[in-house]
Amino acid sequence: ETGVTQSPTHLIKTRGQQVTLRCSSQSGHNTVSWYQQALGQGPQFIFQYYREEENGRGNFPPRFSGLQFPNYSSELNVNALELDDSALYLCASSVGGRSSTDTQYFGPGTRLTVL
Amino acid sequence: AQRVTQPEKLLSVFKGAPVELKCNYSYSGSPELFWYVQYSRQRLQLLLRHISRESIKGFTADLNKGETSFHLKKPFAQEEDSAMYYCALRSGSARQLTFGSGTQLTVLP
């Protein structure tokens, strides 16, 4: 059984650019949640995808968008990058989506630096 | 809105001493609380959840609804316990986690 994987590991972009981050969920999981972790802070919920549909969203602007594919892997897209978008982006996979009590398993993260 | 507070950013104890990492929450519903741990160069992983009422690696945590707390405790700290610890509350339609800002625990030899 493979765990959650994320790519790339590190990424450097400039203000105004767009970025796509990728996440492969753990085998058997159909739900992916994305979190942003700024330096010195705990992870903050961005949104969740369950069976290819957005299932909930945190307090992030529309320039943060996502996709989930039939194999349950997921992408996080960020448009018009700002300096404050520099952070570690974590994805977590789980089973069930709505009303699930299942554990979320985290990937290693993608470190995004915006210059 | 829900909120999780971990008042200590850094905590140092000596090996063999008791350790308590504090967590307080604010939530209008029935809380579902977790402790996650991140060891050096490893990913975030679940340590324990309150509904399981289990002890993992010697750690326990009791939900106190009156004091809105979920403190993590271990009677005898070990050097391998040194890590970043996050308290988290699960809520919302997506069952998303709201994390505290974390406590870096260092167990000194």
C-alpha cells in the first residue's frame, strides 16, 4: 500500500505567475483535502474534493482552485501568485468525504516560494 | 467559528520528566479532537484521537468539555518524543481539520 505522494517537492515562482501542485492519494482513498502551512503556523484548510467534486472550502480566494481525477489524484492551482502564498502545501487523503470519521493521511508537502 | 489554541510554541523537558502539551478549543458543536505529530524530516501523522481513548507511545489526552481543553500528557518523556505537536479539531461539511499553531517539544538528555 503506497502512501500519499506530492509533486514537486520544491517550487520557486514569481509574483503574478500561476502554479499547479499535484497529489496522489493513498490506495483506496477517495477524498483529498488541501492545506496551506505558513512558516511557524499550523496547517490551514483550503478545500476538499470527494469523488471529483468540491466538498468544502476554507477562507481562501477563488484564485485557489482544484481538481480531482477519476483515480482520485488531485491538483491545486493557484493563479496570480502573491508573496504571502509562500508556504508548505499539504494534501491529505482519506475515505468517505461527507460525515466521514476516517483519519486523514498527509503527504510530505510541496514547498512553494514566491519571489 | 472554531478555533484551536496551543499557548506554548516551545517546550523543553528532561528525559524521564512528565510532559503536558496544552490545547484549548472553541467550538459550538460537539468537538472531535486529535493530536498530530511531526518528527524531524517526516510527514505529519496522527498520534491519537479523543474518541479512541487510547494511549499511543505512552501519550494520553482527555477531552475536558467544561474547560474546553484537550491536553496531551506523558508521564515519562523520552528523547525520541522530541517533535512538533499539533492539536486539531474536526468540523464542517468536509470534516476538515482546524489546527493549532503547534508546540515544539524538546526532550533533553
